[in-house]
Amino acid sequence: MMDINIVGSWLGVVLAVIAILGHLKIFFGSGEAANAKKLEANEKKLTDHDRRIQTVEGELKHMPSKDMVNDIRLAMADMKGTVGTLTETLASVSRTVHRIDDYLREDAKP
């Protein structure tokens, strides 16, 4: 038959081991809470960055591509040549109108 002192000794050892394991869990688990906070902060930052990236991507969809910009540049160069031609034509028309005006003023004199 087992003596109560032996059972008490073993119970004390078991409780001591449980207490030591509990302290070790708390000691090593304290970093876990800090890591959880850091992960939560990083998750929030990641969510904010994702929203910002989605906003930028949404705006970029409306922007012209490099091919479109090149086409616009070529069209503007063509328009510049056309406007230059129109300017010369209008200048000659303006000179003709001034000559007609001068001629009519000369004939209108008594």
C-alpha cells in the first residue's frame, strides 16, 4: 500500500512541473502578443496600400497610352502645318482686301 507521504511528494513534483511549464509558456508566449500586434498593424498598412494602389490603377485606366500620345503628337504636327498654310492663305486674302479697300477709297474721291 502506498504511503500518503509518497503520494504527497509525487503530487508536489507534478505541481512544480506544471507551475514551471506555466511560467515557461508565459515567458515564451509574451513575444507572441507583441508579434500579434505587429501583424495586425502590418495587416492594416497592407490594406491601406491595397486601397491606394486600386485608386491609382483606377486613375491610370483613363490615361492615354504611349501610342495614343504619339498619335496625338503626330496629329498636332499635322495641324501645325495646316494652320501655317491657312495663315499664309489668309495673309494673301488680307492683302487683297486692303488693296480693294484702297482702290475703292481712291475712286470715291471727287
